[in-house]
Amino acid sequence: MSISVQELDNTVRALFEGKGAVQNQAQQTLTEFKQNPDAWVTVGNILQEASYLQTKYIALQVLDNVIMTRWKVLPRDQCQGIRNFIVRFILENSESEEKIQAERPLLNKLNLVLVSILKQEWPHNWPTFINEIISSCHASLSICENNMTILRLLSEEVFDFSQDQMTSAKARNLKTSMTSEFASIFQLCSEVLNTANQPSLVKATLETLLRFLNWIPLGYIFETPIINTLLTRFLGEPEFRNVTLKCLTEIGGLQIGTPYNYDERLVHMFTETLTTVSNVIPLSLDLKQTYAMSNGRDQEFVSNLALFLSSFFSAHLDLIEKLPNQDYLTHAHFYLIRVSQIDDREVFKICLDYWTRLVQELYEEMQQLPITDINPLVSMSVSGLANGGAPNPTTLANYPLRKHKYETVLTNLRTVMIEKMVRPEEVLVVENDEGEIVREFVKESDTIQLYKTIRECLVYLTHLDVVDTETIMIDKLAKQVDGTEWSWVNCNTLCWAIGSISGAMNEETEKRFLVTVIKDLLGLTEQKRGKDNKAVVASNIMYIVGQYPRFLKAHWKFLKTVVNKLFEFMHETHEGVQDMACDTFIKIANKCRRHFVALQPGESEPFIEEIVRNMRKITMDLSPQQIHTFYEACGYMISAQGQKGLQDRLTENLMALPNTAWDQIIAEANQNPAILQDANTIKIVGNIMKTNVAACSSIGTYFYSQIGRIYHDMLNMYRAASQLINDAVASDGAIAPKTPKVRGLRTIKKEILKLIDTYVDKSDDLEMVNASMVPPLMEAVLIDYARNVPDAREAEVLNAMTTIIHKLHNLMEDKIPAIMDSVFNCTLEMINKDFHEYPEHRVEFFKLLQAVNLYCFQALLKLDAAQFKFVIDSCMWASKHDNREVENTGLTMCLELMNNMAETDPQTSSIFFREFYIAILQDVFFVLTDSDHKAGK
């Protein structure tokens, strides 16, 4: 395809500025242009004649693609021509300061193209490159500035990004070449830094030096005046101090081996840096307030200061600890305290990583002390639950511990960590399949990870000085009570912090501490006016008591009082209180389960009996989701009852309400099947099944009496719901699965499958599951799955089959053909057209195949040749997905399948490897070389 530069300009302009059909046509034309193998020949003309900047960018993209993919097959004269043209064009566009400013975006792209050429040409076809670039620096300051950028980009490509871009041998060759020629590069940098006055050139040189510091020989850093130049000429200058501090951070973080002794240089660098910093940011400055009002450059300096201090201390803290003048150690750590107080999460995380490392080291040193009568330290885990808790600080005062150097710093750090504590769990409010708004707990998020790290730091700090931690927390609580620090945020963070150190104190200290905390918080509840304020304090009381199961277990009366108070809160309709009450109840039920089923002193019956008896009254104001949480909590208690007879009776009593409703609906449905068309009935059945799932998840294998009671009717309900869904699809077409009625019916099916899945997973009577549960289940769900339209098929069917195979292993071998016949082909047809449709079915389908291969391999060998090939193809199809879970399942299954085949008889394995090995190898190489499947992506 031939296109003039002007036509190309117009086309690119249409792409970026046009709309609709014009834009689409331009996109198509440009795609054809880029795909033309000879398009690169026109790049020179385009760069010189095009008037629209984006056109030049597209031309450079075309050229860069040729350099990366076809350079080795181009004739040498063409390679030389491209190289010379790019060099000449760069020099033309950087010959003056005005030209650089005007052409900066284009020049940046040209520099990247030149680096692409260098990766192909240097050093073997262009051995003089370094000499040429250094020589050209003397032509003008602007050329020198751009050359610094080229050297920086080359260093980044060779030393920072080479792992993904080139072979290890090629990267090693480039690194060797650059290191061997570095003397002249370093001389150029030093010359510029010592003599240049043009700010943009100095900054470009400092940026380039920064990229060199992590790989150049140490002599260039410590045996030349470069550190002194950075300290005296640039660190104090506002325009250069950020990049200069980054350079010093890179140097300070270097791990220097034993042959070298640069300790004095490092200490000098540190002390001089700190002195200069103190002139910019006095230690007395309220950095938290100042930071919020500062410009971007000053905020970056604070962030860089945190990086410098944490990086230097991580590598060389011992050097500063040994200084006769301890002020440097203390002042530097107080700078980190000030920076930690800033309201910037990313800056705080930099500091937090260092603080956690420091307090862990101090704690581990404390652990090394001998266990004596004076010092009854025992091995302590981070949680502190494995021991008697933190030691008395007075016991440690007689030992020469590093922690004594940091007493004042650590006291301030405790306050910072308490004030910076974040929410321990995150809850999303989402819409479920029936359109209801429900809560979902987030398992992993940035906030939860931050909470875990702050908690770890606070636990270490508590072990280092439990008295100081307790004093600070009680003092801050007093300020909540007297109002000087009262706010919802402050109350929450303090209470989350108090909850986070559960188990770090010894039992006696914990008891005294908790009694004070709860007494003060109860007083605060009485004192505060307004439901919002009372709700905040009440929620925090609930949170704290839920965090201290050891205290609750040791004080039955208090435990019972707390639980009864939670039951009261379950009737409080103020936003969030019922949720908090249910969350705390399940936490306490899980951690203190035995105490609810044992007969406690002064009681006439175990508390669980009273709870189950009053279920209706306790839960009458709760939402369905909250009721499910309540049932799960009671299930934990029942699971702790060791006597089967009592357990069955408790389970029967617990499930009495849902069973009554279930029996009534089943009886009515037998008389009038149309009742299942009623939206309210559908909703009730869905909730009954969810209640069963909740209770089963905590009661576990002992739920058999309940599941046995409803199993037959439950499978009939599954069939009935399926039939109603099929009828709706037949009458309403493809829209049917999205209607509220069908969504509700599908919820019933999903929850039935989830209940069976949950029970099988927890069951320990495998023979019973295999004989009594699996055959009727397969009869009910497999045929139904196969005959449903794709949009009405439940992925939970695949999940349930996977769980059963995982649990029953080879007991399922005789049933695999029936499973494969019902789910294999029809599911494969749903997912083999692309990598994205039906994502849930996709994940579960490949997990099912993996389970069959792992536990029922003999059944795979009995498949006919066509089906077996489909299994292999499915493995490889899975491996090509960009969904990590699916891709890993496919590759893992492929490996497991080949391992299994290698262990079969020689004839079978020989046929397999002869038939499939090359094809598998080709597909694995495809995945390995596909850019969407880079390692770690």
C-alpha cells in the first residue's frame, strides 16, 4: 500500500481528532500501514516532512518494531543507513537549547529508538559508540544534555530491564561492555557536575548518575570526590536536592562486602546529609501540618528523606549506633517519627517497613537473653499467645540491650502506630444474585495488609515495653473520655490498636488493662449524647471484647454478659450496630466454643441450650444475612459438643425454625406445585438453604442428621427449580435467566449444590457419602446440567463434582464416565470460542479435569481416543488463558498427566508420548514466548 506523507498526516489527524466512521476508517488505514513490511522504508521521509507530531510517533513505532523483530535479517548497509539517519536526526534536534525544548517529546522517542539499535549493534557492530557519544558532548551543552539521557536509558535497558528484554548471555555481554568503558563515562559526568552551571544539564547528569550507582565498581563512588560533590554542591540546592538525595539513598543502601572498608565515608556521608537536612527541615517543625500545605517538590523531598533514612539504616544501622555522639542516631529516628506522622499512606508505608524491621531486631535480641530467675523470658511468638506475654521492663533494664538506645524513640513510635492504626477488616456492600444488598468481607486489600503490618509492629513494641504501651493507650483513652481528643476516627483507631495487641500481655496485665479499657468505654457510652456517638463507642466495645478470647474464657460471667449485650444490640436498628453485633458474636462463638456447651458454675444448663431456645426472639430484627451469621456462630458451639446424641439434639433444635418452614413448603408443593412460581416462596426456600449452608459450614461432619432429614426433598426441589427455569427459557427465550424469578430459582439450585459441597468437604464418613449421597445427586444434577441452555447451567455443579472427587478419590472412578458424558462436551462448547465468556464455568471445568486426573486417573485411560484427545486439548487450551488461575491449572494438570502416564505400562506410555508429546511441547513453548504470559505477570 502506497501513501504520501500528507495523506498519512491527514489519516493520523483523523484518528486522534475525528469521530465515528471517519475515526474507524483512519484506524483501519493505519493498521494496514503498520502491517506493511516495507512501511519502515518511508520513516525517514515521514520524520522530515510530516507536520503532525503524532504521525512522527507512529513512524518511529514502525521503525522500532523493525529493529526489534527484523534487524538480524536486514542487509548490513540498510542497518548502517538506519543507524546513521537516527544519530543525525537526534543531533539535529538537540543542537540548541531552544531546539531541545521545542522537540522534547519527539527527541525522547528518538532516544528510545537509538537504544533499541544499540541493543542490536553494540558493542560488536558499533564498538566506538561510547567514544562517539562522549566526543559529541563537547559540540554543545544541549547535545551533552541529550547524550546524558541516552546513557541513562542505555543503563536502564542493560541493568534494570534486561531480564524481560534479552537473553541472559546478551545482557551479560552488554553489562561487561558498559562496565569496561565506564571510566570515560564517569569522567564526563564528573566534569559536568564540577563545572556546568546550566540547570537542565546538571539535572540530566544527576539523573544519569543515579541509574549508574547500583552497578558501577565501588571505587568510583568511595574513592573519588563524587560523594563530596553531591553533598556540597547540590544537596542544599532546591532545584537539585531531590535527585541528589536519591543518589545518596542509592549509595547508602549499597551492601558493601568485607574486602572493602568504606565505613568512614558512609558515616561522613550520613552525618553531612543529616546536617544539611536539618537546615531544610528543622526537627522542631510540625511536619504533618507543613507537609499538607507544601508543593509537590517539597513533598517529594520528605518522601525521599524517608527512603534515605530507612535505606541507610537497613544496610548500615550498626555504624551509626557505634558513634560516640548518639544525637545523630536519635535525631535521624525522630525525623522518621515526624515523617511517619504525615497523612500520606505511601510515605507512611516506607517508614513502617523500616520500623517493623527495627523493632523485630530489638525483640529478637531480647529473646537471646539467658532464661534465669531474674529474667524469666520464654520463647515468644509474634502473637504472644504461645507464652505468658511481654516481660516486665524493669527486668530488662540490667541488660546491655540495643533497645535502651531507642527508649524515647520507641515511646513516640507507639503513639504513632496507635494513631495510624487502620480498620482491621474491610466490608464491601454488594448486590447478590437476587438483587439484595449484602455484605462481603474482603480477604486481601491494601488496608488489611497495612493493618497486619501495623499490628505486627505494635505487638513487638508491646513486648519491648509493655508498661509504656499500656500507659500510652490508657492515657489516650482518658483523652477520649475528657473530650480533648474525642472524635469517631480517634476512638476507632485507638480501639483497633487495643484490639490488635491481644495476647501480647501476660494474663494478669491483660486482665487489669482490659477492665480499665472496658470500664472507661462503658462510661463514655453513658456520657455521649446522640445515637451516632453511642453507636461508635458500642461498636468499639464489641470489637475489643471479641479480640480478647483468653480473657473471656477466664471470666465466664463476663463472657455471658457480653453475649447477652450482643443479643440486645441485635435489636438496635442504628446503622452498623447489628452487623457489628453479629460479627462479634461469631468471633466469640468460634474462639470460645467449648464454654457455650459446657455446664458452667452457677448455671443450670449449658448456655447454648438457652440461645437455641430463644433463637426466634434474638434474631427477630436481623436481616437474612445476619441470621445466617448467627446460625454459623451457633454451629461452632455445637461442633464443640463431643457427645453425638447431644450434638444431634442441639442441631435439631437449632434448625427447628427453618425445618418447620421447609416442611410446610414441601407439603404445599406436593399438593400444588405451582406454589414454587410464587416469588416470596422462592425467596424463602433460598434463605432456608442459605441457613443450612451457614450451619453446615461450622458444624461440619456432624451435620449429617440434618442433611439426611432434608436430602431427598432437597434434590426434588432442585429438579423442580430446574424444570421451572427450563419452562421460563422455553417461553421467554434468552432473557429468562436474567429475570428476578429465574435468578431466585437459580439461587435455590446454587445453595443446594453449595450445601452438598460444604458437607462433603467436611465429612469424615466417605463410604456413606459414596453410597447414599452421590448416586441420587448425580441423577438429579448431571442430566439437568447437560440439557440446560448455557446461561442457565450452574458452575456450582462442576465445583461440587470436583469437591466429591477430591474427597472420595478412587471411590469415584466408576462414576467418571457419567460425569464426563454430562458435563464435558457441553461445557467445552461454552468456553472454547474465546478466553473470557463464562469465567466461573471456565475455572471450575479445568479444576474438575485436574481432580479427575489426580484421583481417578484409571478412568481417564478408559476414555475413547477422541475423548482423551479432548482432555489433552483442554489442558493446553487452559494454559493459553491470561487468567492466572486457569493458566496454572492447565499447566499443572498437563505436568501431572504426563507424570501419571510415565508410570503406566510401557506400551500405554509409549503410545501417549508418541501421540501427544510434540504437540504439548509446542503449546508450552507458545505460552513461554507469549508476552501475555511473562513470569510473574
